[in-house]
Amino acid sequence: MVPRRKFIKQSSIALASIVAGSNLLAACSKRAQEEKIGIQLYTMRDELAANAKQTIMKIANIGYGHVETFYDYGTEKNSGKYWGLTTAELKNLLAENNLKTYSGHYQLNNFLTMGKGQDDELKQQAEIAVNLGQRYLIVPVPPMTLIDKLTLADFEFMAEQLNKGGEYCKSVGLKIGYHNHFWEFRGYGEDKKTGYDVLLSNTDPELVAFELDMFWAIKSGAHPLELFSKYPKRFEMWHVKDIDKSKPEVIVGQGKDSLPSMDILKDIKFAEVGTGSVDYKAIFKKADEAGLKHFFVEQDGIYMSNHYESIRSSFNYIKGNLI
């Protein structure tokens, strides 16, 4: 019979070995994270809604180094929460998974609508961004009620408001930014001036950044390299998402700009980065000219049954070919 003291000692050593082995196994199963590669969490919105903690852990395990949040969507509008998590809980969850968050998407519908312009939502959401430790508050879309009724006057008002919002954000340690879709590239008036040109030309570079969504810009007939040349250092963030080779057609221009957005959106298809038609190697070569600070993988629609394999594919391509 083993003496009690010896048994306890041996058991303690064995237990320590098991714990150490488990920790080593866990460490080996987790990939090293690449701090440059981020992901817009909207890509995994269904998974987050089902189990936010598990989704964040899996994103980190793939190797992503930072995430861009999206706020005030779906059933939690104006709640201050993300998937049932308070801001503090989300911040802790990201920290536990060694994930940073530099940027978030926030809804400023009233602030950007002529005849309204209240700054309540700006201040409330800026506080959330600050509490998460973010650097950028990004407007992801024009006011949704205006989408198919936008005019140059609306874009001029939005530019004015972005400057005002930029002043406020600067006072709390943030920078406001604007993310495009395709509406901004529609032509207005006889000279077919675009809303995107209005926004870029009428905002202060010191106060307002732009997050260039490559998919929507290229599908709108705009070329990122031309935008970088025309507006150097303005595109501090990018959404890196690819265009399915079976759907390369431009969705902006004559005969299309008057169509309802829902009709346009029926004819688009996304792809994992590196599998589509976007020449990302040429685009990343111009990162300095663009003024790039952070970029995020995003895929609005995933067609693989396993969404994690989709974002792993995009991550692997970027890590192996673009950075």
C-alpha cells in the first residue's frame, strides 16, 4: 500500500502533468494570430446570434487578429448590447481571445437626414465605441429611408454632418468614417456627379476617414487605384471582399440607377478572397497611397455550408499572398 503522503504527492504531480498537457494541447490547437488581418463580424452574424462566445473563439483560432463590430441591427436596437452581451462583456470576451477592435459600424440615420440632424445617436454610440477601445466610428450606409431617393443635396448635407460628427468624435478620441455601397456611385444631374465625389470633396481629411468597400466600389464601375490617386490618404480602412467570377457585371449606370435597390441586389454574388475577380495584389501594392491603417475581410453572403471554412479560406489567401 502506498503511504498517504506519498500518494498525495504522486497524485499532485500526475494532476499537474495532465493540466500542463491539456494546456499544451490547447495551445497547439490554436493558430498564431496575424494582427494585420481583421474581419467585419457581420460576415458571421448568424453564428454570433446563436453563440457569440463560441463564434469569437473560433474566429480567433483561425488566426484573425482584430474584428470590426456592427451595432444596432436586428432585435437589439438601442439596447447598448451585442448578442446579449454588454459592452464591457464584449470587450472582455475579445480580450480573452486576444482580439483587438479598432473600428465599429454604427447607425446614424437621424443625424444624416435633412430636416433632422439630431446628434443624440451619435453621442450615445460614440460612447459605446470609446468603451470598446475603438478608434473609428464608421457610418455603414446612408439613412435607409432615403436609399432609392438620394439626391446630391442629401450627400452635401451628409458631408456637412460628417464634418460636425468628426469634430465631436475627435473630442472623445475617435475618428468618424464612411463606408460605401453602390448608391454613392450613381450619377446625379446632367454632369452625372456621384455622391461619393461629393462626400470626399466636402469632408475634412483631418476629421473624416473613408472605409472603401472594394466589392461595392468595383461593382459600381469605380476602380480603387483611380480613387487612391484622386484622393490620396483618404481610405484609412478597406473591406476586402471578392466578386464571384460568374457575376462580374457593373450594377451602376444608365438604365440601372433608377431601378429599386432590391432589384439590383438580386444580381450580385460574393466570393472568398482570392477566388474571385478582384486583383487584390495590385490593390495592396498601393496601400500607402491609399492611407491604409486597417482592413477587414467581409462577405455579405457565404455559399459554403461551413461559414468558418469560408473565412479561413479568405484569411489563408491574404496571409499567404497579400501581406
